[in-house]
Amino acid sequence: MKRCLIVLCMVYAASGAFSQNTYADSLTAERQKHEKEFLSTVLNEEERKIHPEICFFPINTAFIVEADFVKEVGPAFVMPMTKERTVYYRKMGTLSFKINDTLCTLNVYQNLDLAGRKEYKNYYFVPFKDGTTAISTYGAGKYLDCYFSKKAKKVKLDFNTSYHPYCAYSDRYSCPIVPKENTIPVSIAAGECYVQHD
């Protein structure tokens, strides 16, 4: 019996390692695809000279967390942008989770221009600032895309997929400014990082 248990433990351990490797390989491939498309379609030639690549933190599954979602639909409002542009959002609720035993809360928003499109039915926007902001990530913060049902009580957040706005690389774009209340008291060294260029 003990021998069977040891074998089973070894199988589970191997399967967990395989799962993590599969996740890392998959995300690495997605990052490479994103970087190629971003550099070729979003940035122009001059901007590519300044930003020849995208910086990413090492993949860290500790930054995949399960958050409690509390639905709290607010009125439509104009999200502040880096350049004059009118885009309506509404707050959909809050996400609460722990990073290293520190409780964090982030508001979840819905872009009302996208809300009526079928492909964005379960899409929500989570902009945030954290302890890495203006140090190893863009000074204006980062974004996280979430997909979940409005009836959800638990939501998986994968900060390894968090990314910078286009404005981190080019002043030609107008991007949402992270609301003050979406600043969390921890450092999330995951997703895109930022290298300051002259």
C-alpha cells in the first residue's frame, strides 16, 4: 500500500510539473506572438528603434490568484484618458484577493462601446497600479483583461498576462488612466515590465 502511495505521489508530482511546463510554454508562445504583432502593427519605425522588444517578467504561477467577485454595477462615466477622447465605462463590481497574505481589492470595469458586441459579452477591464509602478513597470500602470460570467462568485486572475497600454510605447495613442482606487499595496512582478529608453 505504501509503495502504491509513493508511486501515486510521483505521478501527481510529474503531472503537476507537466501542467506548469505546458502553461509556461503556452504563455511564452503567446508572448512571442504578441510581441511580433505589436512591434509590426502598433509601433511605427521610429518607435521600434526606441522599443525594439517587449520586456516580460519571468512567468510566476504565484501571481495566478482566485479572487472573490462582488457585483456592484455603477452608472456610466467618462473614463479619464491620456489624450482627449470620450469613452464611457461603468463599474461592474470588485475583485478581492490575497498576494503574500496581503488583501488587495480592484474595481472591475466594462467598456460600454464594447458591451453590446457578442464577442465581448463576458469581457471586463481591470487597470491597476502596484509596487512595481514607475520602477520596473510603466508609471501610468498596467491592464488586465478578464473574462467571466456576471453571475460568477470566484474569478481567476492571471497577472502573468497583464500588459502595458500602448501609451507606454507611443504618445500617438490615447489610453485609459488607472483610477486611484485601483492601486494595490503589493508588488506584482508579473506580465510586461518596462525598460526606460533615452
